[in-house]
Amino acid sequence: MANGNPGSKPAYPLTFEPLKVTEPWTSINEKLTGQAVNFKFGVTDENFVQPSAQWDVLGSTADQQEHLIYNVASRLKDAEAVVRERRMGCSRK
């Protein structure tokens, strides 16, 4: 173990192994200080700058945009209509 890295252990709990909790969550929670504030989540045009740039990068290599479209569409075909519509709305931005 180096610099807090757990070595070969995954960085997330495995779903097929029971979790071993060494201290209750409440003891961690009690150490928090400061004032709580509401976080107002919203999607703005800024959220689409990076995906748009990635789309442009994919366009510089033959067939990459088509491969992405195929990969997304092949997974969305079995999704509920509302999920497909929301995903397509993101693609239009």
C-alpha cells in the first residue's frame, strides 16, 4: 500500500462480497462541521462543451462517430421511451 492506495484491491466495493464496516457511519457524520447549503442542480449549455469537443475529435478519425452512434443506439433500443427521448435530447445539444 503506497500513498493511501489499497494496492490490488478495487477502488469500489464488490457486490458479491459482504461489506465490512469498521466504524459506524454516525461516527463519521459527527465529525462534520460547517453550515449546510442547498445545491441547486441544473443542466446548462456548459454541460455540453466537453461532449461536443469529444464528438469533434471522433469526427477526425474515420467511422468513429458512426461507431459511437451504433453503440449508444444498440443499448437504447431496449430502453423505455422516456429514457430514449431524454438521451436523444442530449444528443441534439
